Amino acid sequence: MTLNELRIGESGTVTAVVTEDAMKRRLAAMGVAPGISIRLLRTAPSGDPSEYRVMGYNLALRKCDAEKIIIEKDGGRK
């Protein structure tokens, strides 16, 4: 599943970032990397961008960028 598929209040763990190297480095610098937990806090009224909680701070991402982040939803496997 991709990051943009989370609903408000849900969280997941990043498993991969599938984008060009420059964007991958930029996201990694912001804390978005495999193994990191991320939670959707809210979305703009238009649905884009969305605000996520990553490593203790809030990060706004556009939908087109969130679609490139593969996650495993927390609580999905028991």
C-alpha cells in the first residue's frame, strides 16, 4: 500500500521509497526512509497536501509524492 492510502489517524511503517534519487535523498533528509513509522494527521480540504507525523515532527506532502512511498500499515498483520 502507498502512503496516500492511509486514513486520518492511521499509521504505517515505510518499506520503500520508489522515486528518482534526488527526491529519495530529500525525503530521507526529512526522515522518510525504510523502517520509519509515519501517521496521517490531516488533509487539506481539497485533499492535497496531507500532513504526516514523522520522527516527532509534522511533515506536509503532496499526494503525488506520497504515492511513491510504500508502507506496511500498522496492525495489518497479527
